[in-house]
Amino acid sequence: MLDRFEADPSGCWSELMDHLCPQLDTAFTASFAALPRLAELASSCDTADRRWVLLAAGAITSCAPSGEDVFEVFSAPIADLHQFADQCLRETREAEDYIYLLQALLSFEGIEIWDRWLEGLHTGEYEVGCPQRGVSMFIKAPLRPASRDELDRPAARLHERTLADGQAALAGRLPYLFGQADCPDCLTVFPVADQVAAQWRPS
């Protein structure tokens, strides 16, 4: 399968994920064992194909909870993948592509939750549960943004990174993700990021 993926990363990406990372939230021993090969592919392919390699490796790595020995056993290929993702981010202009690569970068750092839950930055829409009623709902900007001083360490770092990479629109949406919203039914005010994070469960 990896040989076919090497020959056609974009065409075989979905099939590879079906085998190694079903639903992009489950990985197996064989999945993690593929990381060295994926790092080799990332080092030898062009920029367009490298993106698909990094997204595959990122999806797999995001399934390894913090504390797992995956990051120790495969530290060298994960470090290489992180370097390639860092480089690709600086060269990526399309916002949606940037978000997926940013999630991959975070997965190589072992940062949970935000290695999977940043897609809402592209649309400005988030599916969350009301902490008072427990009912799922979609909320969309305008929300109540956090001030720059209120951004915690992960949020502040993401804000700085997106600005540095020329992604001003995404940087402008981060304070809303880490700000507050009102439940339209019961008017409970809650932190958006806390409710996004509440949906996350380790595999």
C-alpha cells in the first residue's frame, strides 16, 4: 500500500487512511510503524505530494495519546516530519490547506485536541454542547472574542504562528475560538474552546 501511495499520494491518500487510520481517529501498531517510511517519502517528494504525506502521518500521530511510547520509539521520523510540516506551513497560502497542515504540526508535537479541532477556523462555525443543557448546537461568529492578553499559551502561540505565516484571516478568528458564546436557548455564556475540547476523547 505504501508503494502505491508513494507513486500517487493524492490518489491513494483515502485508501491509505482506510487501512492505517480509519475515520482519521484510529491507529494501529502497523500505522505507527509506517511513520519512518512516511518521513522518507516526505524527504524525497515535491511540495504538492509532501502535503499528502504529512497529512497521512499527522492523522496517524494524532491517535497516539500523550505518554505513549510512540513519541519515544519513533522520535527521529516524527522530528523529521515536524520539520517538513513547519516548512510547508511557511509556503502554504490556501487557508484550508494551512489549517490541516497546522493540525499535523501539532500532532507531531504531541499536542492533543487542537491537532484535530481547528477546522472551524476556516468557516467560523463550531459544533459544541451547551454546558447547561448538554444539547449539541452549531455556533457561528460573531462570538465574543478573547482579548490578546486573555489568550492562553496554546492560543497565543497559534495566533503568533498564523500571523508570522501570513495567515491574517485565520489569526483574526483565533480569539473567537478562544472567546465566549451564548447558548441561543438558555442564554448560558460559556468558553467556546472548553466546549470544543469537551468533545475530544482519547482513542
